[in-house]
Amino acid sequence: MTQALKGVRILDFTHVQSGPTCTQLLAWFGADVIKVERPGVGDITRGQLQDIPKVDSLYFTMLNHNKRSITLDTKNPTGKEVLTRLIEECDVLVENFGPGVLDRMGFPWEKIHAINPRMIVASIKGFGPGPYEDCKVYENVAQCTGGSASTTGFRDGVPLVTGAQIGDSGTGLHLALGIVAALFQRTMTGQGQKVTCAMQDGVLNLCRVKLRDQQRLDHGPLKEYSQYGEGVPFGDAVPRAANDSGGGQPGRILKCKGWESDPNAYIYFITQAPVWEPICDIIGEPTWKSDPDYATPAVRLPKLNAIFARIEQWTMTKTKFEAMEILNKYDIPCGPILSMKEIAEDQSLRATGTVVEVDHPTRGKYLSVGNPIKLSASPTDVVRSPLLGEHTEEVLRKVLNFSDEKLAAIKASGAIGQAPAAAAE
């Protein structure tokens, strides 16, 4: 077996979360990702949210596995020469700088394409072309401008952002797909191209069912939303729907045994029509199966609050795992609310490589997310993140084939900063 992207070389100018998510995924699939960082500084997340002083943060280590790190001052004339050589030797350049930064560095698309016509230049921006294209964007801004926040939360509450990083990591995943598509097309055309993904666009793509509902709203109320059953009028925009199921099946998060002391003792429960009869039997309401006031989805809509209250009386007698075991026997859609602690301790996730333990030379052992995409003939080995500039000399010697004399001249120019301390494996 070999890794799917073995032989592909990525020049990684990304930082923080969105770009590193993209390049880490490519590295997991076997691409040689060379992360370019500023001498003495590096990716800003190395020092953000540190839990151990003077050690790369989990924020950095969990987004930069399987990469090599070099330091390079791209404002230094010698640094620009080195960058030019890297562009010649690499297949893809990935960046998530602010608008116009790559141009100001002296490497616009036209110059990069001239240096290496096969080079793919992939960029993450906050917005696409339009009135906001020059605006800086972070995770929560993307969620708000991409439609997620306006539809998340309870109807009578403020808009909410989700803890899932759909703006940053979600856009990084989109960009990775664009890069792979461009690499495939290059096998036929021999030419590179630009790949761009805006964070607003990425979030909107993940919120497509809400754009679906916006158009349905033009033709009448959204009958699967709880507020319809409660007789609450709709406005002219898709409302916040709390924990209603986005697929049209009534769903709620219900208390389970132990909820008084455990903030995650809950289960998501969907009253899907095909399993209505076993639901009635399980909760002790067998007469609801034939009762004309409960027998069909349409007549149940105005009673959903009462129905879920009755189901909750049953779920409160079971732990979330006991309830799930019972419900799954009847194919009743449900899922326990799993805390991050429970996920971290889940042995099945470790067995599949979804959660991995990594050993770092200065941090020690830590848990991280592994590759969520499994290929049967392309295994993923999660390798710890690099120390700042750890691979500078290695890349200059083995990728760019620089001689000892050339390397000494580059060091003297200050283009690569101080040599990093040796990594203690």
C-alpha cells in the first residue's frame, strides 16, 4: 500500500486554523507539506492558548501533523531567491493570508505561474469578490455571514454560533477537495490553476438546507418546524429552529437519567413516521398507534410538545446509553449527547484512528483528531507536528539541492534565522 498523495509537494504558507486544516489533510494522505514560517516567530498559534509554558500549544500541534517546518524571511532578498526555488520544486502553494498579501510579497499569481506553470495556487479568503472582499474574517464572522448563526438557537433567543469550526476547518476541507481536483485536472492539461474558497461560501454550502427552507417559505409555512405546530406565524426569513431536525422529521434533545447533575445526560430523539408504532409501545402509549389524534404525522404536529414531554418521561428513566440500546433495536433514530471527555475516552474511536495519541518532544503525549477519511489502500500515520524551523536545512539540502557553500551564504544573509534546537525524539 502507498499513500494517495505520495509524490505531491505542498508549499504551505498557511497559519492559524483554516489553511492548516487543509494542508494537514493533504499531509495525512501522503503529500510532503513544507510549512514556511517566520524566523523566530512561526505560526501565531504556536503561542496561543498555551497550557504548558514555552511549549507549542495544542492549537498548533493538532493542526500541523505530518508536516516539515522551515523558517524563511520572504522580505529578505536571499529569502525571495529561496522562495522562487521552492516554487519551482513544489506542486501546490497554499495560503490564507489577508487580501493582497501574496501580491505585496512580490509573488502574484502571474509571477508564480511564470516560474512554474504546473503550480497550483490555493487560497482561503473571508469573502469572494464583492463589497466585502477586502474584509478580514474569523471563525464566528464566517458563521454569521454564511447564514449559520441566524438559523441556530431558540426562536425567542439571540442568534448563536456553533462550537463546530465550520468557518475555519470547514473551509479548509473544501479547499483540500479543490486542490485534489486541480491536481487531477493537471494530469490531463499539464497546467496549474488558482483554487479559491471563501469562508462565507464554505459556511453557506454547509447551510444549504436552510437556503432550501428560505425558498420553501415563499410558498407557505414550514410545516415540519415546531412553531408551525404551535401556531406561531412565520416571518419572511428562515427562523431559528432550536433542536428541530433539519431533515423534516420531528426531533428534540431530551433529558435522560442523571440530567440533574450531568450536563450531557441527554439524547437526541427523532419521531420518524415509519417507527411511530414501536415508539408508542416503548414509552407505554400503545393506544396512540390507532388513535386518530396521534396516528399520522399531520395530526401529531400541533401536539409535538406534549408528545416529546411524554417521551421524555421515558428517557428520564434510562441513561442515554441504555435508551440508545433499546431504541436502536427498532431502528428509531437517536444519539446520545457525547461530551468531549467521553469522546476522548472512546476506545472504538481510537481503534479506527479517529482519535490518536501523539508523542511530542517537548509536550509529551497528547490526544488529537486523526484522519476522518479512511481509504482502504492508503493508510494514515499521524506524525507529530514539527518544531519551528526543524527541517530548514533538510529541505534546502534535499529538496533544493543546495551545497554547503550555498547554505552557509543563506545563513549569513539572515534569510532563515537561527538554526532551531535539535528535536529530542
